[in-house]
Amino acid sequence: MTGGLGAIIAGGFFSSDAVHIALAVGACVALVSGPLGVFTVIRGQSFAGEALGDIGTTGGSGAFLVGVGPLWGFLVINVAASALMELVGIQRRRGRDLATGVVLGAGLGLAALLLYLDSTVHDTTGAAVTILFGSLFTVQASTLPLALALAAIVVALLAVIARPLLLASTSPELAAARGVPIALMGYAYLLALSLSVALCALTIGSILSTALLIGPAAAALRIVRRPGRAIATAVGLGLAATWIGVLLAYDSYDWSAHHTGWPVSFFVVALVFVSYLVCGALGAHGRRAPAPAGDPAPPATLGG
């Protein structure tokens, strides 16, 4: 590769199988974390997303201990934890947070034991780093079909429940009056959230997964009002952060004489943070600009 493009993209980037897998997984994550993130912010359940990410440490460390891929561990433990959160919690936000905190404490206690066993039974500490902070370049090709299947399941589930979920999230009383099954929406949402967090954990690790789930969505909601547009914006921001993060991590291998490279998770989280700040500045500028006379702000719907 020559010219200006070669100064930005290191040689072998487009021919690397590891890069291809990383970009494909990153696209899956952006596709599901954008919509789920928007609903999570609207519902005020960012703590639940953070808890599921942290609890994913238990599943990832358990999967390593028994010799299977970490995504399976993230998936199983997150689905179980989300069901338990909804089972022991109540519909009010205070009850949900209390239930989330109880499940989080139990999960982290078990994670500490499993990480200890990983380092003693297998005599390695590399598993802990991979589980906690992710390693997109080490994702196996055999994991890609599962990631694609999870993304498809989440998108299909959201397509079915999006409108009643939005109504249940913004006005539970009105939703109940219209016959929306509030409890069922809660279970369906947490199921989709658990799958999305599992994919985020595969990308940037269990303890950083919330950054990719919440960050792009929160940034999008700072500059657009309609949830439909916020979802599209969040997907775009998440995809850009992940793909640019993969590129920078690949390039960083040549930044020093040691050729160690920087982790993808660092770049992804940094880019998400920058996008949040930029969107905040753009949103503040838009709010200061006078609105045209006779042009009221449109109501929030999924249609735009």
C-alpha cells in the first residue's frame, strides 16, 4: 500500500484473517448495542447493563476453566442473571436497582473464585486479561457464526417488541391501560440486553462492555430527539468506534520498537468517550440556536 493511505493503514491490514473476524464481530456488536443502548438509556437501566457486563466475568472465567469459548460463558451467565434480576426485582426503578445490586454482588463473588482457579489450575494470567478487557484479534473464526446468530436474534426480537417496549419504558401506566404486558416486556428487554452485553464483552471485555453499550446511545440522544434516529446514530457511532479502534490497534504494533501493540478496547472506549463529548457540544449548540416560529419539537416515536 502506497501514498497517503499507506501512512494511515499498516501493510497487511486488509489481508489479515484476524482483522476480517474483528471487523465482522465489531459490526455485529454495533448493530445490536445501538438499539439496546437507546432503550437502556430511555428506561434508566444503565446500571443493569453495567451489572450484566461485570457478571459476565463469571461466565467468561467459567468458560475458560472448562475449555470452551468465552462468548458461551458470557451468554449463559448473562441470560441467567437477567432472568434472576427480573424475577427478584419489581417494576419500580428502585426495586430494579436493588435486585440488580444483589445479583451483581453474588456474581462478582463467584467470578473472583473462578478467576483464581483459572490462574492456578491452568497456571496462566492471560485469561483474566482477555476476559476483563477483551481481545478482538484473538477471536476464533468458529465464534463468528454464533456472534452473527446472536445479533440476528436480538434484531428480530427488537423488531417485534420495539413499539410496546418504548411505550412501556416512557409511560408504564399508559402502556398498562392499553393492554401492554409490562412484565413480559421487561423479560424480553432483559433477554435482548443480556445477549447484547455478551457480544460487547467479547469485543472489549466484560468490565468495559457498558462503554460500548451505553456510550454511543447516550451520545446519539444528545443530538437527536427521535428514538428511531437515535438508534441509527448509535449504530453508526458504535460501528465507527469499533472499526477505527481495530485499525488503530493494528497500526500500534509498529509504534514502538517492542512491537507489542495497544489493546483494541483502549481505542474503542477512548473513541466512544470522544464521540460523547463531541455530541454533547453539538447538542448544546443546537439547543442555543433559536427554533423556527410555529415549528414545535416533534414527539418521540420510533418512526423517525
